[in-house]
Amino acid sequence: MASHPDVPPVARRPCVSLTTDYGLADGFVAACHGVLARLAPTARVIDVTHLVPPGDVRRGAAVLAQTVPYLPVGVHVGVVDPGVGTERRGIALATPGGLLVGPDNGLLLPAAEALGGVTAAVELTNPAWLAPTVSRTFHGRDVFVPVAARLALGAPPAGAGPAVDPATLVRLPEPVVRAEAAGFDAEVLTVDHFGNVQLAAPGPLLAGLPSRVLVNGREAVHGRTFGDAAPGGLVAYVDSAGLVAVAVHTGRAADVLTLSPGDLVTVTTP
């Protein structure tokens, strides 16, 4: 990565982040760390999460997009890849805010947009950049991490393979968001560790609603934080990503409302 004279030396250290659905019970994450340590021993590695639900590309995309703007400029690897070993492409994306490496299945594009948009894309086909033997089922170790290591050390993305037209990159379907006269409908984007339900609706859709709202017919406080509701009460608020979310003060909104990613939620005035 390019260095800047006004950036302290620690900030110029190569950075690679990892976001996967590999879990923590097996050696998959350690193998990826090991490859990075061999190929780019000076790189700082940040584990965003390895607990994305298996195969949940939309959840992985949301986590990656909402996290990368706060990480050092570097190379961000995303691996939630139910199509591993098929004809789906491996790609690297250049953006004004860093590089992204992973499968061409929609996982990377929201993060690319969060970093300023795709300025160039390549398909990962250069065997010199990959492991000597590439497993059909572990491209994180054998394709994506070796490429990320080389990029972190300053190699240009064009060395990884041929250019790809960004218009041909796979995109996830847009989540449902509909403004209505008395509120809005929005798809559940994610459910976090605390059971808070993040909707695809941008924060301004909530701004014009009164201090009490209905969430799927249940009364909720229109608040700024969890404590604005009584213990056990529902609160609709704008979360740290600028999206509308629903929580239960000292509880789990996903359980109370029986919601999962992809479900539709209606927020209206009483």
C-alpha cells in the first residue's frame, strides 16, 4: 500500500482483515493465519469475525460493509462461499479505501461501496499467486489469503489475473424497503449477538415518526438507545450503522418478535 509521510509508522504497517463463516472449532482460521505469516510476516491481521452463520452471504456482506470503514486501509478478505469449487469467480476489487478479496457471489460489493466504490476488478487466475496445490473446498487458504498477502506487500492487483468488468460482478438482491403513509416496511437485514434486529431501512425513515410506534403491531418506544424503553420493552432506534433497528431493553428482540433475516417488518404510527 502507498505510504504517506504524515501517517505514523505503525499505521503504515500492512493490514489484512479476515471475515469468514469458518467458525472456531476447526483449524481453518489458523491455517489462513499461517499462510499470512509465511507470505507476509510483517502484516497486521485483524479478525473481524469467523462466526458468520454458515453460507449466509447476506449476513457476511452486512458485517463486512459495516466494519471496513473503521479498519486501517489495507486488504480485506471475505470468505462466505457456499459455491466454493464451482465456476464462480475469485476476485480482487480495488476501491479508494482499500482492497477486497473473495468470491464473486455478492459478498464483497457492499463493502466496496462503503469504501468508495469499485475502481478496478480482477479475476484470481494467476497460479503463481496461489498455493502450489489448490483445494476444491478451501479457497480461503489456497486462493484468497495468498492473493491478499501479496497485495498487502504492495503487489498491484493486475498481477493476480485478468481485468473484470465491474458491471458483471454478482450483486445480492436489494432488500425490501417501502415507505408508507404512516410508516414503512423493511426487510430484516441482520440479527446481532444480542438479538437486536437490524432492518434495511435507513435512519431517516424513522425520524418523522412519533415517540411511540408499532413494530409488527406491538407497541415500541421510538428512542435513541436501549434504555429509553422500560426493562423488557421494545425500542425502535437508529443503530451505529445508520439503519433502523429494534431491540428489547435487557432482552432479545429477535426472540420476542420471532424474527429472522429476510423477514418483513412493518413500523407504523399507532
